[in-house]
Amino acid sequence: MYNAVEIITAKRNAVALSAGQITWMVDAYTSGEVSDEQFSALAMAIYFRGLNDDELLALTTAMLNSGTRLNFSDLGKPTADKHSTGGVGDKITLPLTPLVASYGVAVPQLSGRGLGHTGGTLDKLEAIKGFEVDLTEAHIRSQLTEIGGVICAPTGELAPADKKIYALRDVTATVDSLPLIASSIMSKKLAEGTDTLVLDVKTGSGAFMQNEDDARQLAATMVWLGKEFGVNTTAVLTRMDSPLGYTVGNGIEVQETLEVLAGGGPNDVVELTLTLARHMLQGAGIDADPAEHLANGKAMDTWRAMVSAQHGDPDAPLPTTTHEHTVLAPTSGVLSKLDARAVGEAAWHLGAGRQYQGQAVQATAGIRLHAKPGDTVTAGEPLFSLFTETPERFAAAEQILQHATDTADVFNPPQLIADVIR
Ligand code: URA
């Protein structure tokens, strides 16, 4: 009935595709009937011609329907989920999940591992002794009922069409297309089946969408898509020019999470955790100030219950390494640049991230920042502490960090939260 060449030709010539054509193309590509060559031609045509709203909806629906769709409507609790487009030092899922869960919301955070300069939530959690990320659906449900929060790997196959299409886009220069990104992210998040979704869309040097207008447009498109599927969706546009918090790595980011859950922690991590928590609670119909449960220990109690339920030991010390190297500030002044991408890449070189899928990461590798943009630094004083099990990697990491910073006479860092899109 449908023909791949006709569909590619239509999109190439800027003719809108029907929902039937898009659904067929996605299904036929997922099953292997349409070839990589044909789907990559379509992806390139979409890259240049874009998609109208109906086409975008049809593409997202087809990708969503390609796999399992979870349904938590029988839990008897409101459900909320957060997605970040990825950043350096972005450990927010860790304090946010138990915080929101401590208010009686079910928060199923199906998370990923790191690849490239941004870290993976699961890699961070695995720094905790015994912590398990591969759970059965029955375990997830019972943990959501008993405790409210769970952070684990996806069960089953959520949006397998996206997995195949994303891998193809990666090698055909078609990743940075707004409709392809929006449908890719939303097909996976909608498959998780929550009532409320809060998107943290990053912009800046460490973000995937570096330009703020592009990030805003992506956020608005994903909010529109979420609402079309009946999910209460909000996007928070946040700056990712410098890393979040003072730590980048795995175990070291869990340590900082514990500081936040104990009522302290870096201002930016606390601000973003509370902002996202407020939107999740609002979406779940709960009128509360989440700062209360950071201050009174209830979020920490939920964290400890969550870690124990996933077979982790909340009292075990986090792993550390004896290999430490200090990088000193080259100049004095006010820190005006602390490039997130460079810090992420340096942490990756130290062993906090992986070069290929399946590679083991070092729980102890990472970077501690001694200053943040707007702080005064003095030449010769420590700027970064580097940690790794493989000290021969210090030189490469230090080299990357040489271009990561700048100083000025005066510098006022921009607001972390650039906008909220509903
Ligand atoms: N993340 C995704 O999941 N998909 C994209 O297309 C880009 C980023």
C-alpha cells in the first residue's frame, strides 16, 4: 500500500506526509522491511524540510506505539516524572526523586547511563555499595507503592523505534533536528506512563542545544506534544554554561546529593531541585513547599528507604581514591568562565564516563571544583581537584581544563533558570 521511495520523495519535495505514511514508515523500519538507507534519506529530508504539527504527532505516536507503555494508574497515587536533556554535574534526579516521593507522589525515574561528556544517573548510583538498577516491573510497582521513588534502568522495550532511529541519526548527521529530537525524547518519556512530566531543557556550552532560542523552541514543542497526549507537561529552561554544583563524576556526585538531602549543598543544585520539585508537586495537585522536606529530613528518609529497597547500603562510605591531582588557578580575578563541556570532557578522560557502550566506569573518578563563576580566585590557589584510579590520565584532563576558565575584573553570573514554558 505504501512505498518508501514515494514517502521520501514527498518529504524531499516539502509535501506533508499523512499519519498513515509516517506510521507505516516507522513500523516498517523497526521491523527491518525499510532499509537503513531509506530511513536515513527520510531523516535527512525531515532535517531540511521539518514536520508540521500533524506529522510530528504522527511520528511521536508511531515511535511510542513501537514498544511497551507502562501504566501506573492503578497505584492510587499521582505520578510524576522528570527528564533532563543532559548536562555536566547534573545530579538533580538523585535528590529530586526522594524529595517529590516524600510528598506521596509516585516518581518512576527510568534513567540511563552516560555516554560522552555528560554523566549517567545509573553510573552515579552504582557507586553506592550494592545498589541495583536492573529491577523487575513488579519490584518497581511495589517500591512505588511502599516508598514512592525509584531510579532504575528501563524495563522492557520502551520505544524501540527510537533506539533504532537514534542510532541511525547518530551516524547520518541528523541528530540536531528539532522534530526528530522532540519525537525521540517524548516517545520515551510518554512510554513511562506518568500523569505529570517536567522537562529540564538545558542551554549553553555544556548543553546539547547550545543556542537559547533553539532550546526554547524545543521546550515549547515538547510541552505541546506532552499535552496532546494528555500529560501535564512543563519545561524549565536552564543554563548549562558551567557545571551544576561543585562535583562532576560518579561517587563524588552522590556525596553532594547527600549534602542537599541533609539540608545543605550548593545553591544552584538546591535551586534547581526545588524548582523542578515545585512543578512536579503542582502537577500532582499537591500544595506544599518542597524546601520543608529538605530541611526536616523527610527527603533523606525517603532516599535511605529507596537505596535499601534497591539493595544498596545507605550507610556504606562512598568509594574514594588515593590518586588526586590539584590544578591551580593560572590568573587572579573573578571567575568569568568555567566551561561545562570542558569539565565534562576532563571528567570523562579521568574515567567517570565511557568511550563505548558497555564499558565500565570508575566510581571514584571525577572533579571537584573549588570555585564557581562570580567567585574571586587567586593565581596559584587550587581551582580543581582531579580524581582517578588511572593517574596516567591526569595530564590529558589537565590539558583540557587549561582552556576551561577565564577571569575578569567583574562578572555577574546569569540566572540559572532562564524561563518556564507551560
Ligand atoms: N536525546 C534523545 O533521547 N533523543 C535525541 O534525539 C536527542 C537527545
